[in-house]
Amino acid sequence: MAANTSAKPLSALSKGKAKATDADFDDLHLVITYRHLHAHNLGVRDPLRVVALCDSDAFYAACEQIRLGIDPSRPLVVQQWDSLIAVNYPARKFGITRMEKIKEARRKCPELVVVHVATYKEGEAEPGYWQNPDTLTHKVSLDHYRRESMKILRMFQEGLPGGEIEKASIDEAFIDFTRPVREEILRRFPYLAEVPPDAPRGIDSPLPNPPPISWHGLGTVIEVNPSPSDTPAVGLEGLGLDEDDASTTWHDVALSIAAELMGKVRSDVYRTLGYSTSAGIARNKFLAKLTASYKKPNSQSILRNAAIPNYLKPMPFQKIRFLGGKLGKAFAEEYDASTVGDLLAISLEEMQRKFGENSIWVYEILRGIDRSEVKEKSAVNKSMMASKNLPKPITKTVHGHHWIRVLAAELALRLREAREEISAFWPKTLVLHVRQGYETGRSKQAAFPFTRNPDVDYIASAGDKLWRELVGTDTSRKASMNITNVALGFAGVEFMEIGQRSIEGFFKNPPTMSDTPRSPDSGTKRKRDPRDDPQPETSLTRSGPHTQQHDVPPDEVTSFLCGRCGKRIALPSELTDANVGAEIRTEALVALRMEHDDFHVAQDLAKHYSVDGSPRKIRPLEKPQTKKTRRRETPEGIAKFFNKK
Ligand code: TTP
Ligand code: CA
Ligand code: CA
């Protein structure tokens, strides 16, 4: 496919309101000009934009394998209670999956190494790998994984100066390579720095033809015209494919440079820390994420623009995030379609007539268009929260102390680590949140006075005080207490200006705080992969003054608080960009809630068949709640596919 000359004006592309044309994937063939190359602020409209998603392979399993110094070729799984949460690749060869029970996994592979995830236990300041941890008394600790994850992220940050990096979950990050790659293009091809005097359209002239690219050693280049039987196993890795025909574009050059940089930092991570990773490199976040799973483990794949159509067309569209639920089903039924290709025949007008204005989002994603930005998340806005879903609810106030201590141990550890990282880090407020049954929960907060030694005892005693205030001390009362979740956390993190005033001095005049008790989640939003942490453990990210220009307005709802697990579930960052309409977000949020509810059902089922042989009652699905979203009227358009049972 030669780069054609039917360039679409950038403005049309940026608004996302471009009229549908017959030529799908039109914007893939944008002619790249000197203006594009020399501009520094095209953002998501940049035709030289390159984004990667790098995900660690079998992450928790790798963390344990490395921690224990186990031979990486040995099959290993990570267990949480009686389920598996991570399975390394050698274990996958035995057909073991995350869905399995431990017993079944051991049956498939008798030499399986099984490591139970670390847990907090009352009376211990540190999480540990105890014998027979029990969900009735212990709490999962993901601290080790979080720490290892930070080490990897730091290597990315150090190894990729100039690249914007967004931590997307505990084991993955998006990297925007656009800026460093542009610099490298100008360094390698200095003749591009000046517009030639004879260029026909001045700065708007197309760049000269790019040089041929040797993809050798850069990863698996997804084929432009794959034969139907093509699988990743017969990719083009190592073939030194020289796409020196007319189809090579400057965007391919950009991808190849990003692949070089990504490959280098991946191998540094592997050599230094031992973690193998898989990356996808493409023109935007959506495609980078898809491409990252093209070939795993320990691999990177590159999706050239020219390869996008044939890569997407055979893909079952219901695999795309947010098209997996009722909306996807409705599309499938309405158009008798199953693949992306099937839906490409549907015009934007037709889609919008049937599914509402907002279906432009679907229309675009099917064509590989995603304008969400890679946004570095500032550590400055962090607060932290430890939470435990109680399989055995608390029915007596005196039983709160056990969990307060367990949660306090986690907070003490995390606070200590945060302070090792940033010594000026100090939380202003301690928050306690409890939930009974399906209620949203109640919370109480208090100033958290500074101490040099914020240990378990210190935090637990402040937590106990909040508990007494929130839950009461009345042991005689025949209160029908049924607390199913307890969360203790820090909010309102301060960064003390050490040097300007002493630490103690700082706290003599504590900043005034709102007296209104509020949920630890109100006014917060965070990004997380809800699957990354099946144990309801929450860490909040507050949107403060650092909120980026393109973020949605702070008062807009971009997340919800799950009434079951107390977790705040947030929209993926692709959807929190202001360019994405508020309506889409509302709908996506409802979809997300359904997805999350499904996750609980799966967990309930797993519990139901627990090895202790006592089938437990499966709770009914919570009705998807729309009241937290801003939309009050009956949802129209694609929304109705998300919130009707
Ligand atoms: P994933 O990246 O989804 O999976 P993975 O890293 O184990 O394997 P892959 O090589 O296929 O990427 O999740 C990262 C970690 O998050 C995983 O190691 C364990 C945790 N996790 C859970 O605890 N529960 C879950 O349901 C999922 C999906 C992940
Ligand atoms: Ca992973
Ligand atoms: Ca992941």
C-alpha cells in the first residue's frame, strides 16, 4: 500500500466527527510533511505518534520465582487462598490456567511449585509467607509485587528519557515514544531538519521517501497481508524483513526506532531484575495494548499502520473492551456480525441512527482510532488505603480490633516505603471506612498527627479510636451489626517542605480540614486494572491541582465504588480524556460495573466450591447502579445496552 495523497485535514481527524467515507482506515495514509515532523505539540493528532504497552509476563509468578531464586524453567503458580492468581509459562505448558483450583493444577503437574501470596496476620508488623494462611484471619499483601513493579517502572523512566510513561496497572505501562523518536529521526536523518528550498509546498511538502528499514532483531512485525493460517508463531521475527518497497513510511521508521528503544530497556529489565516482558508497539494505546499480547512471553510485536486493517478485520469485536457485553451482543445481532470486518460495512450514519450519537466511539475503535493520551501519573497525588472484604462479617464491635491491626500493619509498611522514597511524604488524615452488606458504607476521618515512628501500634490506636467513633463501643446493644468490609487508609497526603520549617513545626499548625465526614473515595479517581487485584485492596489517586489540561472536569464521575468489595473501579485512561464525550463515559462506566459484577459472581462461584467442602450461599448480583453517574434521565443510545438486565 503506497502512501497515497488523499491527506485528510488534521482538524477533521482531531474532532472525531469526520464524515464516514468509503475508505475505511483513511487516516492511516496521512502524508507526513515537514510541518508534522517539526511540530512539537500535535499530541494525539501527530501522524508520527508511537505508543508502546509493556506488560510483564506471568507477573506475580515471576516475582515469586525471582524472590525465591527458583529456576525459571520450573512450573510455578501463585495461590491466593485456594485459587490460582498467576501461572508461569512453564506451568502453562501443563495446561494449567488461572481458572483452576490448586488441587487440579497439582494433578496436572505433580512437580508444580506453589507459592501462596504473602499475607498480613495480626500481631505481625510485616506481611509474611505463613503456613496455611486463612482468609478468615489474614489479609493478602501485594506489597512485594508493588515494589517490584516500581523497580521496573523506574528502569523504564531512567532508560527512556523523554518518553512519557503511564503506569497502567501493577504490571504494565504505556510509553509514548513520540518525542524521543522524533529527536532520533532528526539526529539520524539530519537532512530532514530543513525544508529544502525547492520543496513544492514549502513546510507542507511531504517528506522525501524514507530509507528501507531492517526490522531484524526489533521484534515480530505483524504482516500486512497475513495468510489466513498465520499465527504469531510464524511471525517475521528475526527475518530481517526489509520493507524497502513503496509501502514503507516515516511512521514505520518511527516504529522501528521505538522498537529499538523498547527492546533495549526490556532487555535491561531482564538482565538487571530478571523480569521478562512483552510489548506492543503501534500508533496508539488501544492498538499497542492489542499488539502486546500478539506474542508472549518475552517478546515484542510491532503493528505498522499498513497492517492495521488486516490485523483488526478478523478479530471478534466482542473481544474489544466495552464491546464484550450487551452492546457488543446487540451489534452482533443487529448486523449479524462477529468480526471487526463484518462491522466495517456499517456506515457511521447507520450506527448512529440505531445506537445513538455516541456510537462514533465504536465506529472509530473498529478502525483502530484511539485519541487517548499517555498520561504520566504524578506520585504526588497519592493516598493509600488498605481494605479487607470480610468472608465472615464482623457482628460484634470488639472484633473490629483484629482487622484494624491487620490493616494498620499494611499501612505502616506502605507509609514507611513511601517515606523511603520521598522523605517529605506525610499523610494528613486517617480514614476508616466500614460497610454493612450492600450499603455504600460510612466513614470517619481524623487528622493523623505526625510521629517519627508511625508503626503498627501508632496507626492501629488511631484506627481503633476511629472505630469507636464510627461503630461504637456498645457491646450490650443487640445491634444487628454485619460489617462486610473494613478499610483503613491515609488521605490528603502532604509533602512537607523540609528545610523551610521543621517537621514538628509544620504540624503545630495543621492545615484546616473539612469537618464533613466523607467516604475515602469521594472526590477521588484512580486508574486500575480491576483484575489486577482480586483482593479488595485500594489505593487512591486524588486529582489535585496537577490535573492535566485534557482530563475530564474534576466533578465528572470517572469511577464507581463497588458496593461489594469497596473497590473504586475507574475507567481506563483512554476514556478519561476530555476528547471522549461525557456520555460515552457514563455508558462505559455502566459497562465497567457489569464487568466488575461478573468478576464477583466468578469469585462467589469459586468460593462456593471451596475445598473446605462447605458450599456457601451465592449472593445475588447487585443491580447495576446508575445513580452514581451523572445521567438521570433514561439512558439513550448505546447506554441502554449497559444497564438493563
Ligand atoms: P496479567 O498481566 O493479566 O497476567 P500475568 O502477568 O499473570 O500473565 P501474562 O503473561 O499473560 O501477562 O496480570 C498481572 C498480575 O495481576 C498477575 O500476575 C496476577 C494479578 N492478577 C490477579 O491477581 N487476578 C486476575 O484475575 C488477573 C487477571 C491478574
Ligand atoms: Ca502480565
Ligand atoms: Ca497486565
